Amino acid sequence: MCLSCLDSFLSFCHSVPLHNLKDRVWGILVLANRDQVPDKTKLVEIAEKKLRGFIRANSIKFPIIIDYDQVFDTLAVQGTAIVIMDTGRQIIEKFTFPIKRGDAQKIREFLGKN
């Protein structure tokens, strides 16, 4: 993540009420360019350690999991993103970082729904 995207991600996370994050949000860490790395085991170990430190250092209050099987690779092609799965409206929307102000409001409204 570039610094602009990282700042956008952290600002967004800290702007959403905690009760909305805990129950309705999952983070998924996609390991980009994984096939180009000779020692995939080492890459995963490093990613796990960095993720633990990132969660702790930034007080992330929702679960973040690592996409070991590369299920979400195609969603990360354009960079870090938020994916909303709205079953009520039967849609899936994707917002890439840095998040635009209007998109952030739209996502917060979605998270605020019961």
C-alpha cells in the first residue's frame, strides 16, 4: 500500500463506529505477485508478522485474514480496495483506495444499517 492509500485506509477505519467494524467488517490481505517469489513460505511468514504488527500499531478492531489461496487476487489488481456485499440490495460494490469522500460516506451508511 502506498502512503496515500494507507492514510486513507486508516482514516476510514478510524471514522467508522467501532460496533459497526467489529460485527460487519473483515480485512483480507492479498499477497501480490506471490507467484514471482521463490520462497513462498518465507513470504507468508513475513506477511503474518507484519500484519500482526500493523494491527497492533494501528489499533485495528476488526479481523484481518491472509488470502493464502489467492481467492481475492483479481479484486486487488487495481490496488487496495473495499468490497461491499449488500445482500439487501443484492449488489457488490468495489471502492479502491484512496477512498473518495462521497464513497466513504456511502460505505459508512452501509455499515450503519442494521
